[in-house]
Amino acid sequence: MPALPLDELQFTEKDLLTGKLKTLPALHPEKKTERSFVLYKPPPKARDPALLQEFLERAKFIADDLDWLLSLPHDKFWCQVIFDETLQKCLDSYLRHSPRKFDMVADLPPEVNDLTKHLHQNVFLTFLRMSTHKESKDHFITPSVFGEILYNNFLFDIPKILDLCVLYGKGNSALLHKMIENIFIQQPSYFSDLDETVPTVVQVFSNILHTCGLQCEGASAEPQKLEERIRMTPGDMPLQELMDIVLYLCDTCITLWAFLDVFPLACQTFQKHDFCSRLASFYELVIPELEAVIKKRRHEDSSLMLDMWRRLSHSRKKVVEIFHIIVNQLCLQPILESSYDNVQPFIEEFLQIFTSVLQERRFLRDYDELFPVADDVSLLQQASSSLDETRTTYILQAVEEAWKGVDRRKKTTKGPSMPAETAGTSSMPPSSNEGLERLTEDPVECAGAAAMPAARVSGVELDSLISQVKDLLPDLGEGFVLACLEEYSYDVEQVINNILEDKLVASLKKLDHAMPRPVKQDPTPLVSARCNVFQDDEFDVFSKDSVDMSRIQKGKRSDRATTRGLLNDKSIVAEQRERYSQYSVVVEEVTEQPGERLFYQDDYEDEYDDTYDGNQVGANDADSDDELISRRPFTIPQVLRSKEQEEEEEEEGEEEEEEE
């Protein structure tokens, strides 16, 4: 006989008042054990022995009670869960007050840490058993009735699910995903509750903007009431109020990211409310404003400002991740999985999302640095041949425009290619955590072959980098900052983030944070550093220990060379004589013996060439040598003439005129 589900089982017992047998369902309040579960309180921030003892006792009570609860059989466990209100209050108090991963917890004794870990595990196992409708083939609950039990008794609700994700999502993502998915499948009403929760999340963003004195674009322009207090900007508000805003922002962003990362099916519900556009606008307004305020007020309380900067950096990272999870789940994942014949609706959704956030330049720049938009567009181009190139080009140009005037640290890598076999294949996109490590982790660890040593920085440029770090972290010593810069290739942003996130390498953690900058000794003295035209010559006593004194002349030389002495100096001839003697072309003067002259005359027997001797050159020319004189008579210049000659010439001229 097959076993019946727990919701159909009944049991018979004797009534204590009447003594008669009565039949009751298996899930009945009378089967609940009277046990009072105490509320949870977080561990103390200070190591006060009294406070620690109180925490140990309370945590021990809760851990023991949960051990007892988990050991109950299937029917009694569900009776206790459904009808014991103190149990639900205890579990709810733990979800609300348990420290998150990003919270700063004091260094507690080992026994406290062990008990806290045991309690943390028991709470998770309790919720895991509460979300399971079938423990075995003999112990199970009808799925539809199971969904009603969860929903009507408020065993799970959206705030509890969000807290479970942020507390247990880090190491139990797969198990938590299966647990939440079963809850939403067995009770679809939770999707309706989630749809009603999204406007509340959006209202949280609006409240943060309103508190910071900022106005989101598209918000209702209602007139301000006269009695309403004027909101101060973050730069003017008290430090504790500023800290509350940062804590509120950090808790909200990390909780949303944890939920969407564990349960991506909720992305569709969030995007129904245009969540991506609202998230980008919120990021563009709040993040730069709070960053500027923290930098400006860094000297008020350095330790508090460090904590605020760390939380704000974490929030910034998670907002970008939330946006990417939604885009990946709604647009990219269906294309990569090839689970739909028509991918055009997913492409259109992608284009609409990015078109709505193009005016948010800071957000677009930060998103593109971690998740390159060009890679996603490349994927769309591979998926569809009818992609609207005009819209994609417009989006890519807007991304490039957002980077203008800013040092672009990222290098766009080749986007994911489409699966070779489109039928029945599934290609998962890169994990959303791979690219975002640039904000918080050392980039050299992931650089691979591109991790080349950076050029060494010195002088004024190095002083400027140290000053940038100390402007935000004034308590650090210049020596410690210099060591960090050298370790992280002189990247100021990486140094600041790694210090705030406490992710420095082991060698830097051992250094004193207040270590002064070492004084650099000049290895070359002043004399050795000089440089002139006489550097390293034979008489440079600064570079040589000994000098040839015979080469030094004191006073005037007595054997000064004269012009005649130089002309009479035939030493160069004597030096060259031996060289040319080897060629036998130079001989000394040889005296001629009588009779040898005739011998040499007979050696020349050539006739004299008289071919042209008879030609009279110029004899037959018509012009004579006095041609120029005959054409024009010679005339004495007037300046050289005597007075008598002038008078004679005048008379001759007059006679010629009369004759004419």
C-alpha cells in the first residue's frame, strides 16, 4: 500500500477530558511540543567578558533547540514549524541581525567563532528542510498543499528569501538556488509578491536620493511643503547620518545582487518595472556624489571614512553586477543557449535597455570597463543577420563618447562566439564575477601574458602618485605607500582599493603602515659627478691617481720652433725614404759618365710630326688687327685734354657745321 502524504494522514488518540477516541489530522497544533525559542542577538563589537558570556549562553540555547528540531521526525517537525510562533520569531531574528560578510566583526575568541559557525549551519539546515516537500518516498507533502502551507503560514516571504541569499549565497549557491526555485514553483504567488516588492526597492533608491538632496530624472515635481525641513547635501550632513546612508546603500545593493545571482529567474519581474534604467540613473547621481564627499571629508575621522569608502566601493561593484545579471538573463543567455528559434525579441530587449542608459556616462563607462559592450554587440551580430546596424553603431559610439577625457584601463577582448552546433547545445556565458575583479583584486593576477613589469616611476611623478594615495589615506606612511605602488605597478586606484578591501599581498601586510619613506643616498659625490671638456683626460687628477709629470711643462718653452726651423726640418723625408725605397721608384742623383749621353739619344727614334706646320692660321681672314681703330678714330678723353686741344676741336666742329 502506497504511503499517504502528510497532509492526508490522520491519527487517533484518547481525549483526556471525555476518555473517548478522537481522530485528528497529522498536522495539528496538539502535536506541537511546548518549547520556547529565544531571539537571536548579534555578537558584541567589543571583547567585554560579560557581553561575550551573554552571547554564548543565548547562542547555545538557539543552537541546541535547532539541533532538537532537526532531529524530530517528519510529522512532528512540520507541526512544530507551522504552529510554534516562537520558532519563526527566532529564525526571523537571526536573518535580520546576523552579521553579513561585509560587516566588520571584532576578533572573537575561538569558542565564540565555533558556536557561531554551528548556529549558522543549523539555521540554514532548518530553512532547507522547510523548503523540501519530499524527504523520502514515505515522508512527503502534496506539492500544492505544501505551497499553501508555506504561503499561508508565512514560513517564507520575499524579505526572508533576500536575507537567506545574502547570508548563504556565497558558498551554497547551487543548493540555495534549488531551494528557492522549489518554493516559487510550488507556490507561484511568490512571483506576485516579488512583483509588489520591486516598487519598494525602487522607493528605497528614491529615499536615498531625497536624503542626499538629489533629484532623480523623471521624478514627480511636487511643490515642497512649507513646514518641510530643507534637506542637506551629503557634504553638510552630520558624519553619522552620512554613515547611515552608506550602510543603507551597501546593504540594499549587496542583498539585491545576492538574490538575483542565486535566483536569476526573478530578473524578468524586476525588468517589468524598468529596473535597469532606474538603477543606472540612481548610480549616476549617488555614486559620484558620495565619492566626492568622502574624499572631501577624509580628515574628519580617518577610520570611519576608510570603512565608508570600502562599503561604497563594494556597493558600486554590486550595482554594475546587478545590471549585468539582468541583461545576461533576459538577452544574452537565451541567445547563447539557442533555445529559441526567433532571437529577435531578445536582441530588441538588449538594444532598448542600453538605449535607455546612454545618457548615464559614468555608469556606462564603469559597466563597459568590466563587461565590454562591444563584446555583447559582437555576439548579437553573430546571432542575427538582420541586426539593426544603425542602433548598434549609435550605442557603441555613445560608449566611446563616455570614455572621452578618461584613461581607458580596459582592453576589449574578443567576444564570445556562437556555438558551432545550434541544435541542442548550451553555451554558458562568462561568469559575472570574472571581469569585475578589476575593481577589487590585483589585476596582475589575471593579466596572463600581458602582465609585463611597468616602467619604474621616479622624481616628481612618483611624489605625485604618493600624494594621491595620502590625500585619501593620510595615516599611511610614505614608505608604505611607495612599497604598495611598486607592488601594484604604480596604479593608484588599485592600491587604494586593495588597502580598503584589505586584499594586500602578504609581503605588504607585514610592513608597518606608518613606515616613513627611506632617504635615498646619492651614490656619486660632487667631485665625481662633475662633467666638463677635460673629463678623463691624461691630466685629470680627479679620475686618476698618478699623472706623467714629464708631460707637464712649467713656464715658456726655450726651444720654440721658428718658420725657418720648420722648413729645414727634413725628418719627414727621412721617414718616408725607407717606405718608397721598397717600390724602387725613387733613386738618388746619379752622375753621368762620358759617352752615356749618346747611348740615351739613340733610344728615341720617333719622327717629328710636321703635318700642320704649313697651315697659316688667320692669314686668310678678312679682318685685320686694326679693324676697330679704322672704324672709329682714337679720341683723347676730355678730362685728359689740354686747353689748346679743346679749342682746336671746337673750331673744327664749327667749320663742319658751316659746311653742312
